[in-house]
Amino acid sequence: MKITKMILYKVKPRWLFLKIETSEGVSGWGEPVVEGRADTVKACVEELSDYLIGKDPRCIEDIWQVLYRGGFYRGGPILMSAISGIEQALWDIKGKFYNIPVFEMLGGKARNKIKVYSWIGGDRPQDVGRAAREKKEQGFTAIKMNASEEMNYIDDFSKVEAVVERVASVREATGKDFGIGIDFHGRIHKAMAKIIAKELEPYHPMFIEEPVLPENNEALREIARFTTCPIATGERMYTRWDFKHLLHDGYVDIIQPDLSHTVGILEGKKIASMAEAYDVAVAPHCPLGPITLASSIHLDASTPNFIIQEQSVGIHYNQGNDVLDYLKNPDVFRFEKGYVDIPDQPGLGIEMDENKVKEAAKEGHHWKNPIWRHEDGSVAEW
């Protein structure tokens, strides 16, 4: 079996899909994308295709090693995300060829179903409280919410109070055992993160995510001194070598590799195994499309230290085109009582609606994240 063709589809809301075709008529799908840099990743995949055409898609480890190490320069979001989508598609092909789901090739099930959380939005306390209550009524047992808007290195305490009020309203609306993930999005700098983490402690968050930017991970040591809230990070880290120092330092409780950025499913598995050795949990990041979600669930199914999976059905980014819209079998991601079943069909277990993908790709997208500024006009973290 040889790779014969690679086709890329840029589709709304902000995704890039890859289809790899083979000489045996077996095809696989991947999702190589950096949100806001889809065209750059597309160019990278096209460049890598010169090596891939004519190769046996089942040799996943060897292909990975060549794509990662063969160009001398390595790492970074563009190259790692390009390889991620390719690698996902190779697993999809291999599973279909051997007629088994991907999780079986990763060691088999470590659990029977996958716990998930749902996103909520809203700027006012009553809005997020209502949204969280609605998710609970839908059967979810956990949500994630943004902690704040822009915040300067040192900022007004009223901004801290606004964060606390929003979290407090969610806790009041959902009860003590409902999970609340609070995403700082790297918007907060160390001094303010210490204050906010301490103030949030009475509300017992499920985790606080990216309290500082990943390039400032050394600050987690100091933040951890001010709170017992579990600290999560990792969506902007790409390989086991990026996670190595984070795990060794011992100040993170949950890692959040994104399988469209962490060089694919197998690298995600290796990162998760490293985390297990440090008694750290895994909760894959996934505000993306159906292929990344399926890839993540197969990793989750076979990973002992997995705890909860992000999914972006209905997230604010997806207006007009949502996760399930590109699937022929959307029921594969049916959420019940806060869980989703593990896809048991060959490969990734999803069937893409290729006609809809092709039609959407005619329009494409030019999604970019917003640029935020502080009151004085300086650029703020988004």
C-alpha cells in the first residue's frame, strides 16, 4: 500500500482538513491546523507531501521520525501541526486497512466511556450562571469558561472581583460537585495570576488553565505556592521535549496536549505516559473539529491517567459551521450524562461528509484571532 494523493480543504469556521488517499483505495482524514494560520500550515503540509507520496502509510513511526528530524530544524506550531494532521490521517488509514479502531492499536481500552466538558460564554455573572445551569440540565457534569478579558501586568482589583463573581455564580448555579474549568488563556501575568488563583480557591475549581503563558512556565512554581487549585497547561506545547521540563519541575497537575499541535496521536500517547510517571493527569485540549476530537477520544480511551476531554460543539467560534456538521454519522459524538462513547468503527471511527467538505472549501475562511489592547493602547494577550 502506497500514499498516492493528499488533498487539503480549508473550511469554516477556522479549520483545515486533510484527506490522504492510497493505492489500496483506503483513505484517511487528519486535521492539520493552527487557528489563525491555516494557510501557513497548508503550505507546510504541501511541502512535506513530496516525501510522503509513494510511502507506505502504515509505517507511522518511521514517517514521523523523518518528518520531525529530517528537516534539521524542528519544533514550533506550524511544522508540528502539519505533521499532526498527517499522522492522524495515517492512523485512520491503518485502522481501516486492518479493520480495527485506533484505540486498539494504542493498547486497547483503559475505560468504557469518555468524560467530557462543555464550553460556556457570557460576560456577566448572571449570564454564566444561567449558561452553566443549562449545561447541567443537558447532562454535563463540568464546563469550562474564560477567566477574564485583557489584564495588565498589574491591574485593578475590580478586574479580579469580576472574575471571582463570575465563577461564584457558576458554583452557586451548579452545586458543589460540578466541575468548573477556568481558562486564563495566558492573558494574566504572574503578579495578577497569584492574586486571582488565591481568590478562586474557595470555589474549588476543577482546574485553572494557562494561568501564565507557556513561555513563562517557571512562574507556575510561585503560583502553586498561593493556591491548592489544580494547575493545567499544555495546549501551546508541542512535543515530549517541551513537556519534559514542565513535568520535571512538578508544578502542574494536568497537562492538555492538543493532538492537532502535538505532532499527532502517538506523540500524545508518549506525552501522556511521561505524565503518568510524574502522577500528572491528562485532559486533551480540543476547541477544533471532528477529526481532532475523534483522535483525542482514541487517546483518552487507552490512557490510564486521562480525566476529562474538551469538546467544542456549540462553542462561540463555531457559529454557522459546527463540529458535527461535516460528519455523515454525527451520532458518534452523542453526549449523555457528561460522557461520550468511544468510536468502535475502524480507524478514527468517523465518516466525513466529503461532499459537504468540498462545498465548504469553495468558500474557505480567513479566520484570525482578535487583537486586544489595554486602555493605554499597548497590545494585550488574547
